[in-house]
Amino acid sequence: MKLLKDLCAVHAPSGDEAPMKEFLLSYISKQQKTWKVKPELIHGPEFQDCLILAFGNPRTAIFAHMDSIGFTVRYDNQLVPIGGPDADTGTLLVGEDSLGPIECKLVLNEEGRAFYEFGRAIDRGTGLTYKCNFRQHDDMVTTCYLDNRLGVYNALKVAETLEHGVIVFSAWEEHGGGSVQYLTKYLYERWQIKQALVSDITWVTDGVHHGKGVVVSMRDKNIPRKSYVDRIIAISQSSGVPFQLEVEGSGSSDGRDVQISPYPIDWCFVGAPESNVHSPNETVHKDDITAMVSLYEVLMAEL
Amino acid sequence: MKLLKDLCAVHAPSGDEAPMKEFLLSYISKQQKTWKVKPELIHGPEFQDCLILAFGNPRTAIFAHMDSIGFTVRYDNQLVPIGGPDADTGTLLVGEDSLGPIECKLVLNEEGRAFYEFGRAIDRGTGLTYKCNFRQHDDMVTTCYLDNRLGVYNALKVAETLEHGVIVFSAWEEHGGGSVQYLTKYLYERWQIKQALVSDITWVTDGVHHGKGVVVSMRDKNIPRKSYVDRIIAISQSSGVPFQLEVEGSGSSDGRDVQISPYPIDWCFVGAPESNVHSPNETVHKDDITAMVSLYEVLMAEL
Amino acid sequence: MKLLKDLCAVHAPSGDEAPMKEFLLSYISKQQKTWKVKPELIHGPEFQDCLILAFGNPRTAIFAHMDSIGFTVRYDNQLVPIGGPDADTGTLLVGEDSLGPIECKLVLNEEGRAFYEFGRAIDRGTGLTYKCNFRQHDDMVTTCYLDNRLGVYNALKVAETLEHGVIVFSAWEEHGGGSVQYLTKYLYERWQIKQALVSDITWVTDGVHHGKGVVVSMRDKNIPRKSYVDRIIAISQSSGVPFQLEVEGSGSSDGRDVQISPYPIDWCFVGAPESNVHSPNETVHKDDITAMVSLYEVLMAEL
């Protein structure tokens, strides 16, 4: 859980993913000697703050977004949301501006508009994220930013044994997208990749429960191609890994940008379910984490 | 009307267009020997479930979307809409899951949420579509899915005499798009196609009436380039084919995805008007169908 | 102010940008002999009605949208908005149809729906724009369409001394976009351009005031990459040019389409603030215009 805890504490709201990329490069440089295949690391100005790991002869790409929700400091103590945060008055927020590190309190007024409470004015444009409070109790993990540091964690675990595949660490997923479009371009032009898995976290619902396995989402606001989802379900069924099927009418992911990019790439969302979505207390069952990693290992081998 | 009737009965909600593609491939393989020009058939993994017919040296593309609205089965008898269906309690829905064919009833609760009534639970993720009830009375045709099987029908009729042009059968139009982006890429890179017509069905309104001709839409939610629409209107005027001009502030089509694709392709929506939009009783005047085919023949020759 | 006044009077609502392109080509052909560098003019069918000016070895692109808000004539005296116009009953609107020039009155009913009052019916699909009333008082300029003819003006002023850079005059910004996607494709494929500035007009708010300098927007509805915005702020601070920082949760610009295009191009909105947004009385402080031009000169040299 050390890796997951460290990931959840990285400050990287949408548009400021560079700290996550640095964390990943540092982690990978240390760990890859223990991996089955040493990946090619692809990054630089042509990829903004994104990072691609290429293993062997890839047919399938894993997308794991690095960014988190949060707030941008405006003026008059106002905060503008990044993505869709869901937190109460009193929540601790952290960040840094020209005067140094910040730990301030979130205040919501009666209309639900967000403000900060701090001993001084904070620089305009400063990004604030939840202060991480990583907790384990029984079989559950509770912390901010399981969405999507757990998706990143999953990708790093899968990387340990991956022989053929691409892992893509993307940006801006929580706030309008903007990186998946050029990332798919690269994947398709270099390897003609036509298969994607979205390593991200979904919601506990009436039909999806903690501890019942990783979720294969048959649709959310967007609808992936049926024949691709059916193949994934068939592989999941024969894998023996516990999994659940979800059908949603709302919610979105990097899958949306894969869908509308000018490349014929199928996608499917496969990830653990959480409760307390987008709050400082996102909660996931440890068995669902295990199932997520296991199912990705199977899917990346068999797809 | 036999072809139109058969088209309307094909089960192909957004994301599951493969059955329409198979229907089209089978129809075309039988019919193309009677066509003026035998088209090149372009499809395969690089086009997901889409299909392109290329005739001669194409300058203009017809887009006709294959998918329909419908519902996805969730759990607890819940249905999630695909696109924007408009149907009453009691409407018959059909589909198929692992236990066999399904014919069930739509039930709307007081909040308008959709459920199914059936003797057993249906597999999660199963797509349901309206049961087709094709009717003709006086000069009118009434059935589900004139939107857009009539647009497909129009394209197939135009194909009979087409010498130069491309016909594109697209996917996901009713639910967020996702195929037109890579289809325009192919059209532009191979033939530098810069002109598109959207073969789709629009609404009867205060200014557009049954039996008054095919509709040339000057705008909907999206605004096509004025100079292109003006050319189409000028050709329509000199064609002698009955047509009507529409101006709308809402509604969208494959034109939207043509517009926002990274290719400089003009588009214009040209199609018959219907009443009872997105219901099981979509109704079109037969004269407007005739006018639609006639105007497309002229436009494809003169644009 | 003569140039700005002339620009504001050009009729070019979204989708009908050709008149602005013609105005620009005519202006540039006369003026470019006085410019430091004679630009390459790039336009034609591959660019619809857009226009690109290329100077030297470009690293950074200025995007200035040519189109304006307005109305499309429907039937029964109805008007459909183009973009988000904000005008009162009695506002004069101008345009031209098959019967000749039009000057009519806008009428809003109690539900806020728009109609025109004119001595005759106007052709369906005719575009109407505000009648320009250009006024100067003290240090302020008031007219319709400072958004975005002032952004175009800024680009033309910067062109006078520009040595290396691209100026892009884009289309459809006020109504759904659709040109920036293929324009970025060209910029990236030809020059690998990864830096963009959006030359557009923003709002006077609680934190941004008339006469306090050009606005560098750290975010609006979309969030640009932090490292790029930070570089622009650092250059702005050392430039000595008066500037203000904005942080918004709504509003959008050509930056959005740069962001979601399949090219890794950073963008930042830099422009003067106005009051009476999208009305016939948009108002900007002259010092903010001066600051806008000055800051662009510095940014284009130093980025």
C-alpha cells in the first residue's frame, strides 16, 4: 500500500500533471529492473506532461489519467472547481504559491460556492488539492484521489509482468480532456493500436458493490462498441477473476476522448468501484484492487 | 417500400451497428450488378463497423448513419436510454440476450424513468430497440427508425445511378458520435474530399411541412459554412425538385462531427421531414422521399 | 482607431466569415510593405474562409477569430441566435438578402425569444448582425464586436513588427468552433508549433478592471497547462507592460479547440477586458488596447 499512499499524496490537479510525471519517472527508473520487460519511455514536448511506456509489440493500450480534481484560487478568497470536487466546509486543502506552502480550509457558502480560509491571500491561479489522509480499516482503503491514483497504481502493477502493451499516463481527464487526442494519434500511427482499456475508478451503485470484483463497464454517458465489450466480458468470464458488470447513463472517462478522436480505437472502462466519489474519503475494497490488477494482466495477454 | 421496411426492422442501436453493416453488405452484393457504377467497398478493422462505398472520382460524400436510438438494460428492470427515445408505456421493445430473443414492454414511472416488463431478468447491457410496425396509409409511411433508415435508403437509391461520389455509413450518430472523425480523415487523405451531404431525417415544424419537399437545412445547433449552403440552395432551385428551407436553433447530425474534425470539409443537412420524431411512429410523406432521392442525384452530379 | 472602426462594421457572423477574410486580404495587401517582415499568406479551399499569415521561422501562433455573434432569420419573423447575443428590444440589426440590404429592429417577447420587425419578410437563413455605432468618450471605446475585432486589430498591429510567428484568423469561435482543429493540424505539421496565444476579449469582473492592463487568463471553463501559463506570466512581469491575472470558471475561446485537437499545443488567453459583453455597446479602455499590443509584441519575441 506504500506506493498507493505515495501516489495519492502527489499534488497534480488537471493542467498541472508535471509532478505526477516526475514521480512516475523516478519510480519507474528504480523499479523497472525488476520488471519482466524493460519498457521504452516516451515523453517530452510532443507529449506535454504525459508519459507513455511501451512494452514489446503492443496491441492494446491502458489509459490511466494522472490528474485529480481540486480548486483554483481566484480573488476575494474565491475558489473555482477543477473537475467536480465533493467536499464539506472544513476540508483541508494544500498547495503552494510564491510565498510558500499552503494548508487552508475549504468553506462553502449557503449557495454552495467555494472559498478558502487562510491567514493571507493566496496567489491567483494557485491550484489546491485535498490534504491526503490515507487510512486502512478492515478490507477497505480510504483516502482522497483513489480516482485515479489507483488507476495509475494498477497500471504500474500490471507493468511488472507486461510483455506486450502500452501504458499511457494521460492528463486533464477530470476537466475537459485534451491529451488523449494526440496520444491516440501516436499510438495509432506507430503501432496501429485499436484496443484500449481505461484504468480508472467507478462508483458503487445499486448494481455494483464493494468487494464483489473489478467492474467492467458496458457503457456510461458514452457507449463503447458492443463487439469489443463482449470480447472483454468473455475473457473476464473465463479468467476466474471476480468481476461485476455496470451499465450507467452518466459519467465519463478517457474513453470519451478515445471515442471522438480521429482513430478507430475501441475502448472499455475496467476498474474498481468506490464510494464517496470525488470526496476526501474515497473508499475502495482491497479485494477489488487485487481483482483489477489480475484482470488487467489477463486482458493485456489475451486481447 | 420493401427495402425501407427491411431496413427499419434491423436491430442496430448505437454501438451495435454490425447487424446493419451485414445487412448492407448482403444487399449491395446482390444489387450492385444493376448499378451504373460498381463501387469499391471499404471496410474492416480500420473502420470498426462502418462501411464506405466509393464511386468513380469522388468530390462529395454522403453520410448516412446506421445506428438507431433505443435502450440499454441495466439491473432491477431499469433501462438507460440510447440517444433520445420518445415512447409511451406499453411500447414493445425487442432484443436478444444469452437466454434467447426478447420482446418486452416499456414502462415509464411518474418521473419518466424507463423500466422493462418481462417474464425474466434480461442480461445487463442488452440493447433493446422498438419492435418495428411498418404501416402505409394514403401518402404516408409510419414506422420506427425512419431516422435514419430512410437516410440509408436514400443513399442506396442514389447509389443506383451514382457515377462519382462516396457513400459513408456511419455509427454512433444518435449517441455522442465517434466514427465520423476517422471517416473524414480517410475521405480527406485519400480523395481530398471537402464536400459532404448529411442524409438524415429532420422535423416537421411551423415552417417545414409534410409533402412540401425535401428539406435543405441552413443550420441547426451547428452552423455550416454559408457559401456552401448557398451553392446547394442554388442547385436545388434550378433542379425543379420540391424542397423546403429549414432554420433551427437545436438538433444535430453527423454534420457536427464533420465540422469539428481536423479536416476542412463543408457539410449540409438534406433530408425529408418527419413527425413523431424518435417515437415508434415516425411518419414521412412519400413525396418527400421521392424528392430526397431526386435532389441527391442532382446534388451529387453538380456539386 | 480608423482600422478598428472599419473592422467592427464588417458583417461576418459565424459561418459567414468570408467578408472578414476579404477585408483582411485587402488591408494586408496595402499595408504589408510597411511591415518589418512580409508574411506568407496562406489560404484557399483547404482553409475554408480562414487565413494564416506566416512570418520568419514561427514558434508561436496567435489565434484571432473573425466571426461575430448575431442572429439567423427563421420564418414567422423568428430569429435564432448565433452564439450568445445580449441585446434589448429596439436594437438595430443589419444584413442583406435576395431583395437587398436590410436594417430591421430586434424584438424580444416576454420569454426572451427573438423576432425581427421589418416592412417585409426576410429570406430564411439570412444572417443579421448589430448595426455598428462606433463611439469614443474619454479613454473608452464603445461599439459592437470589439469581441473579436479588437483581437483581430491586435493581431494586425503585432504583424507590423513581427519577425517570427504565425497569425491565424479563425472561424466559428462564437458558435461551436470547427476551424481551429484543421488549423492546428497545419501549424503542427508544417512548423511543429506547440505554443499558442488566443487574441480575444474577456470580461470586466470583480478582479479585472478597465484601464488596469491586458488580461492574462490563467483559466476559464478550460484549463491550460500550468507550466505554459507560468512562463507567460513571468515574461509579462518582466515586460513592464500593465497586465492583470484572471481566473474564471466559465467562458471559452479558440483555446478550447486548441486543447482538444490531436496536437500537443499549449494555449493561453491574453486579451483586453470589456464590459457589456456581446451587446451592441461593448466597451474597452484604450490603455488596455495599448497594453494588449505591447504584451503580444514581447510574448511573440520571447516565448
